[in-house]
Amino acid sequence: MSKVTVAKWGNSEGIRIPKEIRDEARISEGTELDISYKDGSIVLTPSTVRTVKVGKYDVPVLRDLFKGYTGSYRGEEWDTGAPVGKEIW
């Protein structure tokens, strides 16, 4: 566990997140975080999609992409109107 100190930054106050924790959480400069307070703890959660290295590619972490998805989505068809040219039906 690391200790940090709240410091004045302009009209705000903030903390610096130690490198070891940033690396473990895979967050870096520019990463947006959601912040909440729960049961006496301040909780920071990356709100942007994190990536993981697969070969030479950075790909989204699927768990992040589907965060909050309940499986209840049902697609629906919609009509774009009658053909206007030589579309093949």
C-alpha cells in the first residue's frame, strides 16, 4: 500500500498516483477516470477502454467493452423505403 498526500493544484486539490500503481492499473496521462465514494473509500475506475498487447497490436479489454451490458439488447429491423434506383432485392 502506498501513501499519498493531497496537494493544492490551482483552485483544486489532488493526489499523484505512484508509477507502480499506474502501471498495474494500466493508466497513463490522459486516461479518464470515474471517481466515486463508497463505504469510506475513494474509488477510481478507468472510464476509457483499456488495451492489452496482443502480438504487436493494442486491443481493447473485452471486460471493459461489455461493462454494464446485461444481455438484454434486442435488435430491430427498420424500413429504409422503396428502391429508388437499380438496387437488387
